[in-house]
Amino acid sequence: MPSDSPWGDGAPAFVPADSPPSQSAQRPFLWGALGAIGVLGASQLVLGLSLGIALRRYVHTEAAFRLDLALLVVVVGSHLFTWSAIFWMIRRRGLRLRPTLALEAAPTRRLWRPYAAGIGLYALMLPVLAIFPPPPDETNLITEIFRNGGIGLVFLLATAVFLAPVLEESLFRGLLLPALRQRFALWPAALAVTALFTVLHVAQVGGYLPALAGIFACGLALAWLREKSGSLWPSIAFHMGFNSTPFLVWLISLPFGGLKDGPLGLLIYLKPLSLCLAAQGAFR
């Protein structure tokens, strides 16, 4: 039955927490979702570290080329591993992907609303991020991608705005949140999912508290959207809007000389690749 939510129509809302299925039905999705999230984090870490070592030892080219190559390999590789884990988990239970992730009946005419809301949330963060910028050593590599431009910047944009939102929403709000909602009310489940979502991004922003607080707020909004709409599409749209805002800020800044080494790093979607390669000194 279609939802009357302004955020869009989609799959039925969650089963209330006071009507849980059997524990044997809950465990596969809960542990499967956690396992798939683990595959994402582990594959990014392993690929980033191993590729950083290999590039440093065996590839003697410009740093910009090595950065672009590393970004491509780590993102594509980790996404392939994680989607394979998701497909395997769902097919193993005899289910179909789209209904399981609440990806049916995309409300294309309404998705501009959550997309704009995602931009709005990031815009609220900008004054705090500008007043309390991150340490320079946490932003140099991503700043270099923007400075070099070219294919690396295009791929970073594609990853941040399209690939990452779809995968992360499928993991956290498509699988993990519904599994927890079978046992808990919305906000305890949302807090648990958002805490894990934020922890996964620590590798991307380090201990930079304003960015982590913004990611946590974004995660809560995404969980609320998933519950309110009964569909994953509004959450994906919101996530895309949130992640696209740094690039919009960067484009707006170009006529005025662009953003230099200071606030640029906090305005973009950092990947675990950056800190992994920095730790290995791949670009020294």
C-alpha cells in the first residue's frame, strides 16, 4: 500500500518491535549485515595498506597517478567484495535483492526533497567546520586530488555521490536497521546503527569531532527517513545530497580562487584509502 509520506512511496514500514519474529529468523540478517559491513571495512583496509606498500616499492611514477590508481582499485575492489557478500547472504535465504533492501517502487518525482534536505544538513554544518578546521595532515591527500583534477577528481565525485550512498544505505539502513527493528524500538535501533556508521567513518575523518558529529546527525536522519517512508530510496537521496554538498561548495568557490589547504579537506568525502596510504608514505 503506498505511503502518504512526502518523502516517497516504497516498501512496507518495519514490523513493530512488539511483534518480533523468531530469534532464528532474526540472527541471519543481523549477523549477515554485520558481516557485510565487516567485509567493507576490512577490504578497504587491506587493499589500501597493500596497495600503498606496492605503489611505494614498485611504481615509480608521479604521485598524482598513484593516488588516482589507488583510489580506483580500493573503491572498486571493496565495493565488489561487499556487494558479493550482500548478494550471497540474500540469495542464501532464497530472497530477492530489491524487496529485501526496500528498493522497490522508487518515487523519482519526490526524491528531490530528501536530496535537498541532505544538502541542507551539510549546509548547517559548514559554519562549525569553518570555525574549527581539521588538522592539515588529515586533509593533504584529498586536497591533492582536487588540486590535480582530472580523472581522480571525477572518480572521487562518482564514489562520494553515487557509489558510496547506495552501498552504505543498503548495508546500514537496508539490512542492519530492519534486523535491529525486529527487536527494538526505532531510536535505540537507530542509535546503534548510527554509532556503527560513525565508527566506520573514523578511518576517513580521524578524530575530527565536528565531522564525526555531522556524520552522526546524518545517520540519525537517514534512519528516520527509512522508517518514515518504508523505502530505502529517500535515505539514498538524502545521503547523495549530503555527500554532494562539498563538491557544490568547491564549484562555487572556483570563481573566487577555490578553497586552499585549510577547509577543503573537511568539505569532501574522505576515503579510508587516504589515511592508509598516508601511513605507508606512498606519496612521500
